[in-house]
Amino acid sequence: MHELVGALRSYAWGSRTALAQLCGRPVPSAHPEAELWFGAHPADPAQVRIDGHSSSLLDVVAADPERELGAVAPAFDGRLPFLLKILAAEEPLSLQAHPSAAQARAGFEQENHARVPLDSPMRNYRDDSHKPELVVALGRFEALAGFRDPNRTVALLKSLAVPELVPYADLLGAQPDSAGLRTLFTTWITLPQAMLAKLLPKVLDGCVRYLSDKNGEAGPGKEFTAEAQTALELAEAYPGDAGVLAALLLNRITLEPGQGLFLAAGNLHAYLSGVGVEIMANSDNVLRGGLTPKHVDVPELLRVLDFEPLTVPIVEAEPVEVAADGSGSYGYSTPALEFALRRFELAADAEPTPVPRTGPGIILCTAGTVRLLQGTDELRIPQGTAAWISAADTTIRAQAVDGAAQLFCACVGGE
């Protein structure tokens, strides 16, 4: 086991306080800090500290995949199959989806053939992998994910009492299924700018009216309060963006600490705010449809989207071995073969706890300080730091130091 130093990514939607506070650095940071990557993705691999020297995890794995990855190496072509992150969103992320494995391979090959540079801002496919992902909230976490039941969306559109929305509500009401959602989403996301400039302000006015009672004050308890408020916030961040309309079609989700959200290929989503631990297949493929200054490719997004209405995809933590005080381990079930994630709540003054894993693992401390034990070896990781555990390493045990602690263990899935 070795200390693993994450790669910090700065994006405009990031936070100047969240990651800095978590990692014990001065706040505010000089730039918005959005993600801390712990993985072996070529775009930004983490650094492994070995005998006082740093090597990229990408190079460490490539030098000896059999030792580092173990029995899973052949199944994933000698590459670490997952990418672990801490994500901190102060502002909404783009309206986006990720491709399936077949779509990623085809898209990557096509862009390579077209000689689009890997680092080009116009690039959609930066690798040949799909990107199922799971985010677990460290605090309150807000998101949009998956198309809402069409009948509920019709009710939402009608509740805004905007005459210009009636034809669209009728369109979806006449075909309340994936085909109707495809038609309405495609219509809205491709609206000519002149039509969008007329429709969007009226929709936003409807949201304001919906959120107000007869005295012009906020009216709590209404069914679609969160959806209307989110539309107004998105419009303020991205004026005149068709993604604001599209957001009205999606499930509005609030995760409480410890809850997870799983996103399969083709799931249209946008994280709105919050801090979470995110694990995914080792990919950076993103297809954007709006709510961003970055490259948007609506035709390609439409090609990969899954328009089936989605029940809110919240993944509840499953107690594995939990004591009466809540300490212990919790799992998160997903169909992903590339990754598995388990959360450990370590009580103060408790005995060391085994941290089981399949193949290689990354242990990330998110609260307190953790002492990792392997035989006679010891490694301390404070919050915001991690450790690389190769497949050749024996069982790791974890113990909180100076009070309670929290850690996540990422490993290969498929058990």
C-alpha cells in the first residue's frame, strides 16, 4: 500500500472552499476547484508515492499489470477499470449523458479517423470506454437525472399556467412514453434562437407565479416547487439556454449524506450542487446538450440518449456490518462490472476493521484521519487523501485516529 496523491481539476462550476477545506488547505482557493481524481486515466493520473518518489498510477499499473491488478488484468486489457473522484459543485454542471461501450468505441475511432486531437475542446470521445457512474453524497447533494414520468411532466407544464406551453403539454399528453419524450426534448433542445427567446421568458414568468401565493410571497408545499426554482436558477446561470427547458423534463433529486445516485449509459443528467464521492468506469467521455460554455453536440447527444422514463435512481446504502452506533461498513449495489464502492464509518477508539476488496483498490479518507495496517506496515491518511492498494497486497485493516473517521474503498465490481 502506498500514498496516492489526487489530481486536482479546476472548472468554472467548482467550489473555492469545499475541496480546500476537505484537504486542510487555506480558503478560499485561487480558482474554483471541481474534482480531485484518484485513478489512472491518461488525462490526469494520480501520483503514487513510493520510497519518497512520485510515479503516476498509470505508469505503475502499466509497468506490472499482473501484480497491480491481479486476476482482473486480462479482462480490462491491463488497465485500471475505474476512476474515483471527489466532486465539489458550487454551480450546475452541464446537461449531459455518457455513451454505451459500443457507442464509445465507435465514436472514439471516428474522431481518431477525423484526426480530432485528444485535447481538442471540440472532442466528444476522449477514450474508448463507456462511463456508468455512481455518486455518493457527503452532504446535501442536488441533481437532475433521467426523464420523469411523462404524465407527471404534463402536470408540471400545466401547473405553470403558461399558454405557450399548452401545445407542448398536449403533445406529450397524447404520447406519454419514450417516443413522446424524444419528440418534446428534441423540439426544445433544437428550437431556433428567435423562438426560444420568446418562449423561455414566458416559462420563467410562469415559474415565478407558481412559486408565489396571492400576496406575492413564496408558496411552500407545492408539488413542483423544486422544479420551478431550479429552472429559475439555471436561467440565471445560463440565460437563453435551451437546456433550461429540457431540465423541466428530468427528475429533480435531493440526496442526503450517504445516499447514492447511479447513472447508466444514455441517462441525461446534470449535477446542480453539493460534494460527493464519485466512482465510474475509467472514462472521460461526455456528450453535452446545454447549460455550459463547453463544446455542445446536440445531434450526437440525441443519438446516445435513453428516453425511457426513469424511476428516481437513488441507491440506498446497504448495511454490511454495522454496529448499534452506526459504525461499520455500507455497500452500494450497481450493475457495473468495472467498479464497486463501500463506505466505512469508523468509531473512535475501535479496533482495526478489515477493508475487503476485489483485486486492486483505492482507499479514500473523507473525514478524520485513518490508520491503514498491512501486517507490520502502517500508513496514515488524513481526510482528502488516499492510498493505492495493489492486488498483490494482503488484507488491509483500517482504524480511526483521534476521533471518528470515514473512508471509502473503491475496487473492481462484478461480485
